[in-house]
Amino acid sequence: ESCMHTYIKKTLVWGRGFAVPCLALLIAAQTTAHAWWPEGHAIVTRAAVRSLGDDMPEFFRQGEWMISHTVKDPDAIKSRAVPQLSATEGPEHYLDLELLGEKALEPGYELPATRGEFVALCQELEQNPKYVGFLPYAVAEWTQRLAVTFAEYRKWPENPHIRSKALVYAGILAHYANDAGQPLHLTVEFDGRLGDNGRTSHNGIHEAVDGLIQVLGFTADDLIVDAPEGYEDLLAGIMENVHASRAHIDTIYELEAALLSDDKHSEEDAAAIRALTEERGKAVARFTAAVFQTAWDISEDVSLPSWIDRSEN
């Protein structure tokens, strides 16, 4: 049974230090769940945009609703009706570092600079790269796509198509940045601890954690953080975030019984779950805002091809 159905059957959700009745009313409209749930992605992404400093373009800071609309797209396109696209999209959402060996789990571990070099490393280690995952490269590459679009905006600030494109790219980037803050996107134990057979139990804990921001009623304003600086070394910044996120894996599994239980949580467990959700929500908002800022910083140094003329279209 999916964790979605488990939650719908529950009669309580813990609010700010007290029990609030009728969790089902909060999620009755939901029919499926993905990373952070669709609305969870939108909530933390709006928080990220609201956390940006005044040096970011005004159109971008006012575009939070378009950005938070597009943030859902990378999950929406994982459909059986588009099998080639779905197969390519899946590995963009996770990174199972354990498959790269013990050294990869140490803080400060650096991935190869490019996706192609990463594939070569996986082959050298006799690992299929699609099972290891490409999440850091999805974040880096979409940050750089946004940077090039920002460079166009700097040159042609009145072009509405450039502004629209920036908001779309930012939403897609935000999705992957959000995923990099969900600890269970960063481990082979993504949905239960590994058993003796080397497989996870698929017990629904991933979906439970994905749903916490939305289920516990956090709003974008709850998750606003101080404006972060951009990263001088983008991939290193991404991996720093990955390791910081992975540090919460054990905490999640210490709360496994409570997260999966149909029973009312103890006050201690409820407080711990809420604290974890708030910490991760703010961390995700901060990281997402940081890669937005990084894209803007990079754009100042982007040289556009001489043949591009965006002055009219």
C-alpha cells in the first residue's frame, strides 16, 4: 500500500507543536506523489525566489508563480506514454553515491567535471551510470542554461521572450535543486534500508518524506532564508549541498516507524519530524536560491555568439 493511502487514512497531522485534526482534508485532492510532492516543490521554490537579493533582476523576482509552475515539469514528463523521454529523465533526479565507492561518501569528494567524464568513471567502476544517477549534472547544466539566458537578458532586457525563457529554465533547474535537498534522493537506500538481498524494502518512506512540507502545512513564507551568495565553483557547491543533505539520512531512518505509522505520533516524534522538515525546507530554498544567484553571476561573463540577434524576436 502506498504511503499516500496510509496518510489519507490517518486522522491527525501535527501542526506547530499540537495536533490538528483531519489530515485527509489537506491531501484529499492529491492523486499521486513525487519528489517533495508537486506542491511541495512549488512551495520551496517560491521561498527560494522570495529569498533572492535585490541584485537579481526584478522580472525574475516577480516571476515566482511561473517558476513554481514549471518546477513540476520534470516529474510530469515521467510518463509511460513517452518512454524514451521518461527513461532519460529518471536518472536526472538522484545520485546513489555509494555505488562509486567509500571515497565518494567523504565530504570534499569531487565528481568529474562533466557528464561524459562521469559516465567514463562509472564504466571504470563497472557501474551503470543510469543506476548511479546524474542529479549533480542536471543541476549544473540547467544553472548554466539559465546563465546563458540571463546573458541574453543583460543584452536585450526588453525582449519578453527572453524573460519568459528564463522563468521556464529556472523552474526546471529548481526541480533538480530541490531534489538535491531531499536526502533519500541521494542514497541507494532511497525507500527503506538494504536487506540481505541487497535491495531496499520499498516500504514507502521515500514518499512519506516527499510529502512532509505539504502535509505539515509549511508555506513559502515559512521557508524564506537570507539571500545566499552564488557559488564560485558550481559543481563543488552542488556536492557540498549533496553531502550536507546526506547527513540527514540516518535521522530519517531513526524516525522510520513514526513516519510510516498509522497511529498518532508521540510529541517527541512529531517535534522531530517537524524540525527535520523545516530544516530541509529552508536548506532546499537556500540552495535553490544560490544556484539562481550563481546563474546570474555567471551570466556577466558569458560571451554570446556574434550571429545571435534577439533585438526583435
